[in-house]
Amino acid sequence: MNDLCVGIDLGTTNSVLATINEKPNGDIVSKVVEISRAVDMYNAVSGEAKLTTMKKPTLPSCVYYRQEKNYEPLVGDFAKMQYPLRPHLVAKSIKSQMGRSPAEGLSPDIPDKTPAEISARILKHLLREASKIYRCDIKDAVITVPANFDSAMCKATRDAAELAGIKVKNDDGTERAVLLSEPNAVIYDLINQVHNGEISNHILDLSEKKRVLVFDLGGGTLDITMHEIKRREDNKDILKVDEIATNRYTLLGGDDFDEVIAKAMYERYLKQYGSHPDVVSKLKKEIKVIMPQLLVYAEHLKLELNERCGDDYDSGWDDPDEDIEISTGGNMGGIGYSYDDTFTQKEVEDILSVFMGTDIRYEDYKIIDSIKNTKNIIYPILDVLKKASEKLEVSDISVDAVIVNGGMSKFYMVTDRLKEFFGFEPIVALDPDQAVARGAAVYHYYLNKYDEMQDDMRMLGNEADTVSSVQNRDNTIRTVPQVAIEWGDNILNDCLYLGVKNGAVHEIIPTGAKLPYLSNTMNGFRVEPGQRLIAIPIKSKNLDGTYRTIANGNITFNQKYYNGAYVAFKIHMGKNKVISMKAWTSKDLAGKSKLEEGYTEITIDSNEQSGVRSKIMAPNGSILQPKEEINNMLQLCQNYEKCRNKLEKSNLSKRIFTCGMSICNAANKEEFAEVILDALKNVTLEEARKRLFIIARKIGLSWSDDERRKLSKLCMSQISAEISGFSITGGPKISTNIQAIYTLGMCGSMDQLSKLSVLHSNFRYVQACLYTHAKTRSDLQWIQDEFEADVKKSLKGMGNNIQFSAYAIGISLRKSESSTEILSSSTRGKIVKQMCNIIIAGKLSEEALTSCILAIGWICDRRFEDSDIEEAIIDCALKTVRDIKYVYPPSTVMKDEKTMDIVTKMIKGDSLDSYEEKFLLTKLNI
């Protein structure tokens, strides 16, 4: 009894439980157990309501919470019958809500709140009734899930199993193999039946390598996987089955077919009473009561049409050349107006054609990104074909066989469309309502029997003429048939992403990743200054390109990192698709210098706002969301202006700076143009405008010419009052004006730059004007005049402006591969000589000294071509740089040591390494 093997198909519409019977010859036969359930209710002589029960193989996945019995749950047929009458008390199609919380559409008085808790009721009913038959408690079972279920959905199913009393973890805390993908279960069942002789092996010839596509259309989900099946080279008796590709999670099934028919019924219902406006008005008000009843009629209409149009149906009455007509409708409970209608076969087919994808052809997987019609049974097939072609690295992907499974797959329109799409007959699983549960039981048999399969159950089947010895759990040795099928790795159907700051995402597990999966260390992330409690939202990509949160976790660090900190982490996903993350803060970008660690297991919670809102910041080079990033920065600036707490204000300043740096390091700088330009037009807060100009200056080279022209106009608008002579005495606007002038150095036209001349005499703007003219090589005469005036002051020990004018003259005369000389060699030599004189005079500040050293290097750079400056000047420059250590204090010399070494190599014409080139580039920006 302890070895009872149980497989459960927890379906959207129906659920099924199967067990294993082992024959003396070694064959294993998987059989569905008929489960007792309530099918009706009657009043006994005592006046008490009694339930009529019946045993059937498929159990409707419906739970009715009996209000008169303190919301006691009742599962099965009677529960399904109550849905049209009491939809707020009946949980139906709950599988479609797995991974969400709470369950939707139910009365708040019902004690079960989550889809997992409701699903546990269905599992408990199955297990309880099966336990009565086998006279033992069932604590061990395998439950099937769609292959395209994401992590949160799988975890919800695992939670439901645990609530139902199924053991989901081993004694050592490791995960048990409780979940099995439905397509794998279908293949288990098919091959086991072929082996047992229950179906002919000619249906699927596996003597040569085959690509097999499993198409599983149930009540609420469409699950498609492609497998490659081939004989192992070293043992032809063993089949190797590799999972190649899986479609994205697709909420499409029998429920959707019923819904569109019901909507058409509702429109015809209104027309039926069209001559009675008062009735129509009432029917419109009572739509919530009407639709559940029409859904029942729609399902009956669909099933009857399928029976009438099936290959084996022959009533003796229907003329095959005439359009079949089916009557439907009846009394409408609680409405008072009956619905009576007749649908023809063509009318139903026209209604359901929306799901057939008739405009899509096989070759369209090559252009899948251009297809807009996605909610049909064909588009997910293209998704699988595209992934398979990329994984196998073939341009033309072929399919050798299609196995059709799932209750809705029995519908003739589905099989007809698949035959048309692939060009051959699909293989319809023997009783598709039960195949998944039977396959899960076969899987559980081998998982439960042999210890070597406990960690990773991959093998199935047997060969009668080959045997081996295997140790059972009770340590006895028995002879068993040799394993005949070897399963490859399970894979992840679609990418998973980490939600980072301001709506951006970062890929953490790629499409097709083999499970279990452990990522490499992901580094370069950052904790925002002042934060220590971090939200970890896991996201999946929708068909329209947007992202949805499927699960959440939180990590708490002990420290508050007021200056921010780097974060590195590793992601683990088990075979049950449960995700966990280990993260640690670090002093270095690579994550090697650990500060502290944090850990989280991702839980089901799709509502990001309900938990911690602070998220990890994306690494440099990530694609960010422009609108969200800019809005976040504007909000921080607004908070900064209002803040009066010194410590909090300092933290906000760091956060603003960090936000700006993230934008400047984004991979999609060009996408920020429209958002920043719009903000500069409308935002009045000076702190925000200042930051916007800084960011625009740093990323504007990635923008279009037209966008840079718009930016230059905004810069000129910012400083228009100063240019017009309406000068202000001080305040935040001065800082914004300075940044606008700096920004003109990247985008301004020569005409706009010439208008800066009126600001040259304003001491507040001299530095910005020097830099801007230097970057654009405009108004060089003024830069020279300023430099010479500052040289005289510096030699007398007066003024500090030499650091700005020396820097500007150096940038404007800087050599590069594409630059041309704009001053004669004698003039440039004179400037270098002046630089040398003021350096040797020993009166420069540390900042001024650095500027003068760099200026000499930029002007005398001999790496690109022979310098036309006199050798005597070059020698003077080299000697000056070399003699700095004799003139200035050791502390000053030490700070400029790297600069002096690089400048010496530039003057000599020696090449620089990448690190030295990067160092110089940083010195070109203020």
C-alpha cells in the first residue's frame, strides 16, 4: 500500500486521478479511478437535504461553497450545476488564476481566498475518494501542470498539493518531484500504451529520429511543446527524449470557446425581445445573472455540435449536404424570460473562427514578430517553431508528428485546422480527457519504485527481452525490465526578468534554460543610497511586449548604505520552477568584496505596490524606461526642495545624482530625448531643470540633429534674460543657467554661441563660457585673452581663474586624428611656454596645476602626427613636467603623478593603453 502510485491531472474544466496496476509480465497498466461526487440534491422524508452521488472518471473542477452549511465546500458535478444560479459561491476554472492572489469573482465570505486553497479542495476530494477505494491515506502523488506554467503558477500548484496533504519536500528539506509537465505526461502515456499493445506502434514509428509536437488544448490553457525523440547511439533499445521548445503561457481553452458563443447568444437573446424595450432594458441590467446560464447552454451547444459532426457519428437522420441545426436555450433562472434559439453548424463555426488563426501559415514562424493576431490556436505553435529553429540552429524547422491531447482537442474544428496547418493527420491521444493523469501515474510508478530515480526521474518504459536488477525501497532485489526511454532536460518556456528601478527589467533566466538552473553571478547592480529593504519582482513578457509581475520576494540587508552599494546575486530555479535568490552587497562592481548577504524565495504576489517599493538599480548599459526614470528624478528633486532635514537632504542629493548617472549610462540614451525635452518645456523647479540640462549634455550626442536643435533653443530660452541684460543677483537659477551654457557646448550653433559674448564679463558665467567655447572651438581669441590675463595674475600670485582658462585653451587646441590646427605653431609654442613658466613659478593651486599639465599634454600631443612646435618648446614641456616634483609639495605631486606620466607619454608620442585613454576622456568633461 505504501507503493501506491498516483497521477493527478488538475485540470481547468475537469480533474482526473489515475493509479498503476503492475502485471506479472512486467507491463504496467495505468488506469483512471472513478471518483464519487454529488450529482444532485433531494429532500428526504425528514426534510433534510440529501445528496445523490455517482462515480465517474472525470471530476468537474468546480467547488461550491454551501452558504447554508457555513460555506462548506462541495466538489464536482453538483457544484458545476450551481454556477449559473450562484456564481459568487462557485469557484470555476480556477486553474486559470493560479499564481494570482486572491481568487477573483467569489464572495468575500468564502474562507478559501487563494487559487491554491481552492485547488487544494479539489485535490482533497480526489485523494479522499481514492483513499476509500485503496483503504490507505494517500500522501504521495504527482500532479501535472502545463509546460508553460511560470514559477508562480507552479508554486501555487505545489502549495495546493501541500494543503491537500501531499508531501512536497523530503525529510532533508529538498524539493520532491511533485510536478510533471502535461506534454511529458502525454508522451509517457502514449509510449507506455504502445509498449503494452493497447495501441499500435505504427501510429508513431520511432525507429528513426522524430520531432514530435504535443498540442494540449484544455478548458483554460493551451500547452504546446516540441520534443526530439531518437535512439541512443550506444544502445538502440533506449529512446532519448529531449524537450526542445515550449510556448509562452497561453490562456486559451474551452472556456474561451464557450464565452464567445455565450456572448453571441446574449445578443440574440436581446433581439428575441427587441419589440419589448422594457424587457431588453431588464436583460441588460441582469447581464451578470444571465451570462453564467448562457455559458452552460454554450457548452452544451458546442458538445452536441461536435458529436453531430464527429467522424463516427451517424444518426440516420442528418443529410450530410444540409447545414446541421441544433436547438438550445430554455428557462432563465431569476429572469422570467426564457431564451429559445437554434444555431446552424455554419453559425457556430463562424463564431469560433476567431480562434482558428485561418490567416496564419506554417512558414509564418519566420515573421512571428509582425503577426498581430495572437489569441488563437495557431500563433502559439509559431512561437514553438521559432524557438525550436533558433535552438537547433536551422532556418527551416520540420515537424514529423503531432500528438493532440486535452478535452478541447476533441472538437472537430481544432483537429481539422491542425491537419490543414501541418499537412498531415494529428495523432489523437487515446481518450484525451484521461491521458495526462495516466501518464503522471506511470511517471510516479518509476519515481516511487527505484531509488536511483528519486533525484531526477528521467526514464520510463521497459523491454521484455532485457532485464536488470534494481534495489527496491525495502532493500529487496528484484528483476525488472530494462528502461527504454531516457528523458532529456526540462526547459523554461520563456525568459524571466528581474524588475529593477523605475519600471526597467533585466533578463535573469533565458528562454530554453535547462532546469534545474543556477545562474552565474550577476553583478553591476546597485542599492539606492539610504535603502536596505529591497523588492525582488519577477516578471514575464506578454505577447504585446509589455511585462507582468508573476511573483515577488524581499531581501533585507542589515546596513543602510547611505552612499549606495554594489549588489551581486545568483538565481536558482528548480525543476518545479520554484525560484530563489541569494544576493550580497559588495564594495566592488564584480561582487568579490562581500559586505553582507541576503536570501529570498520568490512567493506568489503579483501586486508590487503591496510590498516594498525600493528596487535594485540596473547595471550600467541596461535598457531603461525613459518616462519612469525622468518622473522619478523629478519627484526626487521636488522632495529635495521641500526637505529641511540636513541628513535626509544629503541622502536625496545622492539619490538624484545616482538616478542621473543611471540615465547617462543607459543603453537607450536616444529614447530619452522626447521625455527630457518635454520636461524642460514644462518643469519650472530649478533643481529639476538643472539636472535635466546636465543629463541632456551627457547623452545628447545620441540624439538626432533635430532633437539637439530643440535642446539648444531651450538652452537659449533659459539664459535669454541674462543675454537681454536682465541679470539676476543669485539663487538656484544661476546654477541652471550655468548648466544651460555648458549644454550649448554639445548642441549650440555658431550663431547661438556668438550671443554668449555678452556674458563674458559676468564673473558667474565665465567658467561655463570658457568651457563651451573651448568644446566648440569658437571665440578662441577671447579664450586667449582670458588665458593671458590669468597668466599675469597667476605670476603675481593673484586670482584662481587660471585653472579654467588653461583648461579651456588646452581643450580648444587639443589634437586628435580628425582635428586641424587653428593657431600657428609659434602661437601654440608661446602658449606652452607660458604654461611652463606659471608651473615652475610654483604658485598654482592643485586644481590649476592639473589643468596646466593637461593643457600642455593636449597641445604638445605627438601621437597622431609629427608636431610642428619647435623642439625647444617640446623639451621645455618635458622638463617642466619632470621638474614639478622639485617645485610642489609631495602631496600635490602624488595627486598628479598619473596625469604627469600620461602627459609625458603624449608629448613623446608613445601610445596609451585603454585605461589611460579612458582617464583622458574623463578629464575632457567638467
